[in-house]
Amino acid sequence: MSVTSAAGFSASGIAAGIRSSGKLDLALVVNTGPHRTAAGVFTSNRVKAAPVRWSEHVLAGGELAAVVLNSGGANACTGSEGYRDTVATAARTAASLGVPPGQVAVCSTGLIGQRLPMPALLVGVDAAASALSTAGGEAAAQAIMTTDVRPKNTHVRSAHFSLGGMAKGAGMLAPSLATMLCVLTTDAVVEPATLDKALREATRLTFDRLDSDGCMSTNDTVLLLASGASGHQPSITSFTDALTAACQDLATQLLADAEGATKDISITVASAASEADALEVGRSIARSALLKCALFGNDANWGRVLAAIGTTRAQFDSERLDVAINDVWVCRSSTAAASRSTVNLTEREVRIQVDLHSGIEQATIWTNDLSLAYVHENSAYSS
């Protein structure tokens, strides 16, 4: 189960010396064809890292032969020199593989504001190319980890085609097309426009609804490469369904590995006037630091939920809101119902249900609690 699970892909992960710890820090994923169709979605943060700007540019052609990824530095806010470093990384990768530089995407993750150690990185690119293997997916997933505790891989198999994938992310997880670095692969035959449409729909329903800490990265990237090696061209519906399953699997792993988290929280907003309303309410609840702290302390404080709902522009009657926490309806018609002391919060999973009584639409947002470990980890991130 990895980014090489689909036919037509090889990968590697090596220690190039970018990170002082000596851990794996450079990954390479290569599409060996026969097709090189690709699509991508990126952060909408207006402060975009150099690799994001480069990868957006090369994806305009709808084809990728390879993706090179590094941990140990985001190459964000590094000026024109940082962009030249990204171009040099793509060029070195292209030369090592014998492909056009314009078919090489670049992804970086790590501390913002510092340039990468280019001599080590460029030598590492050559080593990563030499280490390519169809069994290299696991090492590649390890090489892109930063504060992640474990690598994140997926494999979805249909009757006639497969999808593989890897992702990294444990903090700065907030919606906006993508929420981390992710490379997805498929051996299906898919046209560029269809690939792009399917990826945007899959990310909309999965990664875009993961809101761990409300912080949006400068480097968020999700790339999808199609080799066509299966020879099968699925319908857009069947392909999108399989792709969504792969993205959901990775999103669930990201949630479980969020920095310092002790609770995995789903927030389902039902009976909304529109899906947009349900999403806005869910995001507002997910970003309530007061609620996150309460849940960390095993306190089913439904008042924090109502307060968060009230800050939105969604359509609802403020006197008709219902809230359940782990299936206990602690609030009915915007007043106390079952005692919150009856809610069992000793397990990691927490389910919050909200009924707006305003329509028929619903949506779910996933988030985590706010723990002492999260504060400690981020207070020491750059030290």
C-alpha cells in the first residue's frame, strides 16, 4: 500500500543531508507511462512557496513525468533565490531521468524563511534517481515527514484499475483545496480535463473538510498522476468514487496524526438551508479554541458550540438549535437538555451533531482537540 501501488510508477526515499537529524528527507516519484497525464490543486494562501508557484506553472501542460519532494525546509519566503533553487531542483531531476524539466513538479515542506542546502539536495536528486524502485513507496512516504509520527499511504483497487498515494501533514491543516503534501497515482487511462475535475471533486469532499488547527500552509499541494498502464478508461463517476475513497483514507490518517491531538472530532451539521451553510457552521465550530480545550478536558460544553454557530452567516433560528455530543442530545431548542455529565468522552472519537432546522442539506467537518502537547510542539518547532 503506497504511491507505487498503481502500475507504471516507481519511487524512492533517501537521506540527502537536508535535515541535520540524518533522517530520510528526499523523495522521488516517477511515472513510467505509457501516459503522463497529471492534475493538481494547491494552497490558496496568497503567500505561496516557490515550489508551489513552479508546480502550478508546469501543470498548465497537463503532464508530469516526476515529482521530487523534500522535507527539512519549505523554501517559502526565500525570494528570487528560492525560486531559482526550485528551478534547479527540477532541472537536475529532469537530467537524472531524461525527461523535460517542464514535466517535473517540486514540493517542499519544513521551516519557512530558510533556503535549502542546494549542494546536498542536488547530489541527493541523483541518488534518489538511482534508488528508484516499484517497492520504494514506503521510503518515499517516510522522506516527506516533518512532525508526522507515522507515514501515510493508501491503495484503492477497483476491478480494472488501481490508485496509490502518500501524504504528509500533522499541523497547519485547514481547508483550501489541499491541506498538506500529497501525491496520488493511478494506472487508469484518464484525460487531463477529467483528471482535474475528479481531483477537485475528491479534494472538496475530503481534504477540504479537514480543519485541524485553522492554519493554512504556504506549501499545500495535492498532485495526481495517471500512467494509463492498466489500459482501462473508467467512467468519470467510477474513477471519482475510487479517488475520493483514496483521499478520504489519507485524510483520516492525517486527522489521526495531528500534532498533539487526543481527540478525533467529527462535526456533522444537518438540516441546513444549503451545503455552504452547513460547511460554514461546521468550520466555525471546528475552529473554536474554547471548544477544543473543553473536549481536551473531557467537558461536553455545548455552549461553545452554540456560540460558534452564532458567529456565522448561515440561515437558522437562534431559538431552535439542537446539539448532540457522542449521541447525547445535550441541547434542544437552544437550551439545556440531557446533562453534559452523561456524555462519555473517555474515548478518542468524538461525534458532534448539530441540527439547524433550516433545510435538508448537511456536511461533515473533521477536527481535533487543542492539547498541551500541541502548544509545546509548536512553541519549539524552529528551535
